[in-house]
Amino acid sequence: MTTNRFRDLSLVQLAGGQTLVIACDCSAGIGEKKLDTVLIDPAITAAYSLRVPLMELICFGAKPIAVNDTIGNEMAPTGRRGIFGIQQELQKAGLADIPLNGSTEDNMATQTTSIGVTVIGVANSDNVLEKQVTDELLVYQLGAPYVGEEVKRHLDRIFSYDVVRRIRKQSTVVDMLPVGSRGVRYELVQMAETHHAKIEPIADLGAEEKNQSAGPATVILVAIAAKDQATFEEMAPQLALIAKLKV
């Protein structure tokens, strides 16, 4: 058994050509406690904490098989609300039947909400996007960066799991990368490094929108071979072309 890392994912190579894929995320100061910075139902906090690792696994090509939560607060009411939010998000993602386990903090009184989520998935070696390419790539942006209060105001605009899965299934797609707290420009650099490529901007990568947090994966970068541009744009007209990667 060998273990390595791909971007924010931990990969454990199993027998038979399968890979265990592990992703995690946490949120703090977002809930209904006295010292929370953003006031919102902890169920929503937990749901969006789960969304991040789920998106990472889906984009990579792994099937989620188990979820663990680590809630740094009491079981009632915060823990129960968090667990409910995770269950609702799993249902939304079509994963209601996978095992959910976790822990809460019932020994100490807490004044801020803290929720962590780990998702374990499994992938076959022929179904992941961990690959090198030799063609020029085009990178598109799905979604807009929202964090904190912005997430609250735009809940109805954040793309669904079905949209991501539909894009992931397209043969034209070479790479997909969720964007979180470090912003679009940072993740674009990570994608370019994966493919040993240079970035040729199309959008203004110095703009505030390209450098602000996308919070709970409210943006995903999608890379395709440049020769497939017309086919891809017909299939996904809602995505914005932001850069070329010169391989």
C-alpha cells in the first residue's frame, strides 16, 4: 500500500488498481453562537462544509463511500443541527445511503461554532483526472466566488452537484478543480503547475473577483483541450473562459 497526495487530496493506492481518496474541510465562526462572525443556521454551515470535499472527490473522479464529521460543539442543539445539515446535503448530492459517523464536544462550553467534515471515496485508476496532457488547454470558470454573508445572499445561485457531474462526464474535459478560500487565481496556478504549463490570461486575473475567497467551493475551474472549444461551449454555455494554459 502506498500513500501520496494530489493537490488537497490524500491518495492511498489499494490492490486491484483502486485508489482510496480522502478530502476534508472545516468551518469556524459561522453559526448561531455568541462569538460567531456570520450568523446562520449551523445546518447550513455543516452542509457547505461537506460540499467542499464532495466537490473535490467528484471533480477528481472518486465515488464517496463514507463521511465523518467533527463538530467542536455540544450535541444539542449545535451538533444535531450540523448532523441534520450534513444529512440534507448528502440527500441533495444523491448520497443519502452512505455511512455517516462523527463526534461532538460535550466536555467544554464553546462560544463559536466549529464544524469539520472528512469524506472518503474510492476511484479506479482509469476514471481520474490525474493525468498529463500535451495540448493547449482552455480554462473556464463555473460559478462566482461567495464567502460568508455572500453565501447567505446567493444560496439560490450556487450550482448543483448534477451540473458538476454533467460537466465531469464530458469527454472534452481534461481537469476540474474546485476553488475555495485562496481564490480563482491561486487555483489556476495550481492547475497550471499540474500540467507543467504557462498561463495566458483571457480574463483579468488581477481583478478582485479572481483573488477573493470562493468559500464553500462556489467556483470550479474546468480545463479542456483547445481543439474541443466549440463542442464544449455548446454543451456548457454558462461557463466563462478565463485563461489558456500553454503546455
